[in-house]
Amino acid sequence: MVYIINAINVNNFIVYFNNNFVNTIFRDESFTIGLLRNTYGNIIRYDALDVHPPLYYLVLKFVTMPLQILKLTPNQIIVSYRLFSLIMLVVGLVGMNKVAKLLAIKTNIWTYNLFLLAPSILMYSNQIRMYQLAGTFIAWFIFMLLKYEQTLRVRWFIGAILLAEMGAYTHYFTALSCGLILIGFIIFAQINKQKQVVLELTVGLISYIVMYIPWSFVAFKQVTSVTKAFWITPIASSQALFNLTGGEQTVNAANIGMYMCIVLVIMQLFVFMVERWAVISQILCLLLLAILSLYGLGLIFMVLNHPILIARYLYPLFFCYLFLLLALMTTKVNSSKVILSMLFCGLIFQNGQYMYLHTVAIAPNIVQINDKPQTGIVKITETIPADDTDHFLATVTKNPDQIFVINNQSIYNITGRYHLSELSEKVRPNLMSYAMYDNRFKD
């Protein structure tokens, strides 16, 4: 058994370590890297033209600011940004471990191995996006709420509300997630007749909403503007729940996600049977209801023909839910055969996804790029296929001193619009259309 544990530990280390050095970035990661080239003020201004709150970009720019002195290459910058997300994964795991201890659950090596084998954790934990940071905020938010309920100390109460607010300024679905969790804790306190807790958490919920008002006006403009020009296809959101559990970009992610969903349902039923209405069961039920509620909200958006990438939006909640569920299972289930079967399935899912991410070539032979950044102007007359745009944007991002001129159809394949928006021009100043190039360099 010791050899099996060590082998899985080595496997997880190799997979996550190597995954941090993936150089090909997809469209949203390209947006992040481009946005971080601006000042703090411009980050907020340009981000207001996008569809997310600005905190993640501000935090990432501040944390990586000392690296500017080192004059890193674009590839090294990408690795450093991924490393920040990986560090947030560790911080989030520490927070969830503390939550488990407060709920009298002892985590073990099986807990972490099973958790890290989950395809969605491998998929989102190192992305140059806000999802892992949001998951970490929710993890520590739950911890501080539980500490407050146990001690009734104001510092935990204030800390919980501030963390919820930071999560809200990181992602809109995280804002809704924290609000639902707060409401759930108020309901639990009401059931347990904890009048002081009900009163103070209600005040906290109102404060949470009030502190979000300054950005809510921007959020409203973002939502209304994005519905007029949406770049996500309905297919991308059609199987969001399975994409969440299956990792979205895995080989046949929907089928893997379906099997994962079945396993999670069995686990959840086991929890209800064993724990009944214990605190851990209440918390898991609350997180599950929050996930399903927001999934339903996402479905409503899709019915209205405004598709969204629900899987990644639900990841922060799923991060916390999956850890607690696995922590309870590895504590309660004493059968080594069951645990080993779960680990075996997890190894297949994880390594299948890892091989897919690292071996499927999406690199078109459009622009020949060296390891070092290039300079000059590259005119591309052929149309860039929609499936190849992620690699092309990686090329653009890694060569900030080189200007890429592409045709209108290529622009549409990349941005979902025939005309580069103000946002695209500001964030990716070295990518332009032929008309924009002619106007800028006509002299």
C-alpha cells in the first residue's frame, strides 16, 4: 500500500509540475496577459469593457510586479502567472483542510490524492484566469463563517464578509455563490434558534450587498453590452455540468464527466445515509444546492440564447464541495478496495486529460515563431481557422514587439466580432486588421 501511495504522489507531482509549464495559452489567458501590460487604472477601465470584475487582474499584477525587474521572456512570464494560480490552489487546500478540521473530519493522504486526480482540478487550477483565486476565497470564507459560528467573535465575522466581498470582486458567479452560502448559514442559524447569529449574519449580508453597489453599475453595463455581441457558441455550454466534473477539455469530456457525476451522486447519497443531518452534511448540502441553483441560472441564460461557460464559472464552488466530499469519504470508508478503485479511475481520467492537453497539436503552420520574441510586422493573408485561434493568440502574446496583421474573417474567428472592439485594440495592441494597419501606418 505504501508503494501505491508513493507512486500516486509522484504521479501527481509530475503532472501538476509539468502542467505549470504549458506554453500554449487560450483566448481568455491571452486577454489576461495583454491586460496586465497596462497600468492599474487602465486595467480597471479596460476590464469594465469585458465581462468580469477586476480584482484578479489587480492582484496578479501586484504580486508579479517584482518580476518586471528580472526582464523575463514571454514564456517565463506565462509560467509565473500559472505559478500564482498553483500557489492559490495550495492556499485553497489549506483553507479547506481547516474547514474539515472544524467539522471533525481528519483528512489523509488519500483525500489529497483523490482530489488532485479530479480532471476539473487539473484543468482550472493553473489557468491564467480568476477561477482558482475565487475558489480559494470561498474556501477561507467558509472557514471563517464556521469559526464565527463556533466562537461568536467579531474578527471572524468581519473576515468572512471581507473575503466574500473579495470573491465578489473576482467573479460574478462567486458573488452569487457567497451570497447563497451566507443565506444558507442564516437559515441554519434560524433553525438552531441562534438569534444573535441570525441578526449579525443578516447585517453582514446587507453590508456585503452595499459594498458591491459601486461596481454593480459597471456589472449591469457589462451584462447588457455582452448580450448584444456574444462570442460563445451554444455548444460550449450545452453539457456544462458534465464539463465541470470531466474537466471540459478532456478527451470526450462529457462522457468522463457523466461517469464522474454518477460517482459523486453515489458519494452524496452515502453521506446522507451515514451523516443524516450532521453539520458536515448540512454544509455539503448547501454547497450542492448552490451549485445546482447557479447551474439552473446558467441554463436560463442559455435558453435566452446568451450562452455562458458555466463549467468554469461553477469551479470555485465545486472546488470546495469536492474536497469536503472526498475528505468525508476517505474518513468513513475503510475498504482499501473501494479507495484503490477510485484512485485507479482517477489516474485514468487525469492522465488521459494530461496527455490530451500536451499531445494534441493545435499549432497551425501560419507563423513560424522562435523561442525568443520577434520584432517587425507579419502580414497573414490566409484565414486563421477558429480551431487554431488559441495557438495564434499565444503567438501574438509571446511577441509583444511584433505586429500581426490579419484579415477580417480571422478577426471574427478570434474575437467573435468582425471589427476589433476598443477592448481588443487596447489589450492586444499588436494585433490589428488590414484597415487598421493601413490607417496607422499609411504615412
